[in-house]
Amino acid sequence: MLCYKTILLKDRSECLLHSPVGERDAVKLQELSGRILSETDFISLENPLFFRNTLSEASFLELIADSSDCLLLLAEINEVPAGCACLVTGGNGQHEIGIAVRDSMSERGLGSAMLSLLIRKAKSAGIHSLFLKVHADNHRAISLYSKFGFSFYETTPSDIIRFMRLDITD
């Protein structure tokens, strides 16, 4: 799944949401990942997307650009990486999403815009349920997901990670 869309944020700034491709976008994603990881305790460090070198990241981006099972979005404001989002479709009906926004870019509506786009793409692909994992202390993310209709359905035994689900209706 590929995407290229310009949106207007709450502060009237333009944001480009696009499927990252090539080495240049790979570098931007690595930079963004490093910044987000340094700004928050809520990102899972075992996520393999955050630990690629530029060459393998560029190859990975090529691979998923041709895939109908994954949509990766890079959000840029004035060519500066601001956030990213991902929708991965699973053959077992577990269609998972994830969103990350830099702290300095938050409260501008970027998370809402990316989540809305992922839900629309999922709906147009015939997906009926979306799932996500969220850190129990990430109240800003939980509020965003709840606003879009996600609800809790499970927690880890330690209650650190909570699982949310959205049933998509017509």
C-alpha cells in the first residue's frame, strides 16, 4: 500500500504524509526513530524497525512499498520528520497499527490525522478490526485511541502494556 497526501494541521501548517521509499527516507526514519526513542519511555525497544542501518532500511522500504500487507507512513513538516505510523495486515485477522509522534510536534493534530488515515485505509482494504498495544502510562495515546473508538480488551500480567481494539463499521 502506498500513500502520498498533504494535510493541514491544527496550527495551519502543512504536513506531508507519505510512504517512505529510498535511502533519503531511510535516513529520515532512522533520525526520527532515534529522536522518538530519546523522548519517550513508551516505545518498545524490541521493535526491529528502530534498529536498521540505512542500506537495510532502504531495502526494507522497497519491500513494503510493493506489499499489500503493510502501510508505513512518514510525516514531514517542512521536510523535517515529525512522526510515523504503520498498519500491518495479518492473515490471522490481527491487523495491527502503531503511531509515534515527536514530542516537539505533538498537540498539532498529527496523531489524529495519521490514525484517521490508517482507519480509512483499513476500511477500504476490507479490514473489520484493528488492534494495537499501548503502554499503560501513555495517557495521551490512550486518549487519542479512545477518541477514535478503540477500547481495551486485554492487559499483560504486569499491567504495563494494554491491548486495544477497534471494530470498523460502515
